[in-house]
Amino acid sequence: MAHSQIRTQPFRWLLKATALGAVLGYGLYLARMAKVAGGLGSAGVGIIFTLVMWGGFDLLGAPMERYPAQWQPARVGAATVAWILGFYVLLLALAIGVVRLVLGVNLAGNAVMLTTCILIGLAVSGFMATKETVSRMVEVERRLAKAEARASFLSLQAQLQPHTLFNALNTIASLIHEDPAKAEEATERLAGLLRRVLGALERPEWPLREEFQLLEHLLRLEELRFGDRLHFRLELEPAMAELPVQPLLLLPLVENALKHGFRPKVGACHLVVTAADGTVRIQDDGVGRAPEAAEGLGLRTVRERLDAAGGSMTWVEAGSGCTVEVRL
């Protein structure tokens, strides 16, 4: 159910409702549809009707969430419309009574004024019903997006753990006979990386600086695989260091550059990751990416997680290699 403005922001709601009611009442007076003690009286009627109608719908709202779960959508819709109409009639009668009590005007005895007040009530209640319906739709969509993002995150967990682990184990295996000291170093770097990854999987979010530390652990490990070919630079703007982000958000993008950009390439490989002005830019000088190339599971997951959080991922045209911008 949408949050009640009366409960959360009573004074702000009172100002808005009073202003809306005065505009409606005085507007109808100017249109010669309301004549209650002049313009001020008509504005007073509009204010009372708005306070009663808006306040009633805001406090109670339509009971859509309280219907039995097995009801069909059409039945829920019909019951909601019936409830809104019945509640509207009740609030209309209450507003007419308050007008008579406060202003001393019997609206029920004047057909023109009664019609005018019914129109005011319909305008206010229609606005509230539409607002509540749209609010519910947006809330449901956001819940669904978050659920889908969570499901994508779980899928990413299943993908990243063996993928990163196997790559690192292959590096260690290749170094055991060639350079035992480097193999030992690689094992220690892998342990640090896995501690970071496992810690990330237990948290819904963490500071961007920790995401950069994770990337550094990965790249330090990959240095042993690429040797002197790999050159990287991580630049994090201090103002963004504590910005909360979803864990493992950038890891698939860096792994994509290593796997698809650098491994097929001959010669030096340069990777730059910068974070500034709310945007993270990942740029490599690898073999490049075809514009029509489909995104794999890791990239799709990053895009879906960003979309669910209100961010975006954009491929930027570059002279060589690939450049991707992540708007947080």
C-alpha cells in the first residue's frame, strides 16, 4: 500500500489540499457553477470537500492488498471499483454535512450547488484513485525489478565463483614447474581475491572503494598470467569512494576486457578504470568489440542490475579496444 501523506507529511499535505480545494472552488465560482456567499464561500466549500475526500482516500486507500490471493484480477478490479464508489458516496455525504456545520449552507437543498459539489468530489476522488493506482503499479514494477536483479545476482554468483577460480588455478598450475615462487605468490593472491569475493556475496551493497580493491586483487593475480604485457591503472575520485554500489558490479566488465580483449592480443595490454562524477569508465586497448556483438551472461547481468538500480551501461566508440561507461 502506498504511504499515507497525512501520516508522513501532515503539514505539507494540509497546505497542498487547502490550495487545491481553494483553486477548485473558486474556479467553479468564476465559471458560474458555484454561488456560496461569493468567491470566498465557494473556495471554502472546495477546501472542505478536498480535505474530506483526499484525506479519506489517503488514510484508507483501496483494499487491493487485502483481497484473497485466489481472486482473479477481474474480480479484484470490480471489487475495488465498487469499494471506491461506495466510499466516495460516504465521503460526499460527510463533506456536505461538514459544509452545513461550518458554513451554514445546506447544499442538499440546492440542485445546482449539489451538482457542483459532486463534480468537486469526483475530481478529487478521481485524482486520488488514479494516483494510488499508478503508485501501486510503479511500486510493483520496482519490486519486480529488484527481484529480477537479485535473481541475476544469484546467477552471477554461480558464474563468477568457478570462472574466477578456474582461471586462477590454471595460472597457478602453469607456474608450478616454471616458477614455484610465483606459483606461491599466485596462491596467496588467489586467497585474497576469494576472501573478497566471498565477502561480497554476503552483502547487498558496499562502498565503491571496496569494489576497486577487489578489481586490484583480480588484476594483481592476472599480472602473473600476462607477465609484463599487462599494465593497469585504477583511479577513484575521493568523492565517490564511499558511494554504495552492488558488490561484484564491475568485476564482469574487467574480466571481459581480460578474456576477450587481451588474451587474443599480441603485445602490451593497457587497462584503465576511472571513477568520477558518478560514472565509472573502463577502457582497454584490446582487440576491440564488434558493434553487433551480443552481450554474454556476465554483461547482461551487469546491465540488468544497473537498470534495476536506476543506473545504465553504455558502450562508447573508441579508436582501439573497448570503452564502457557505467552510470551509477
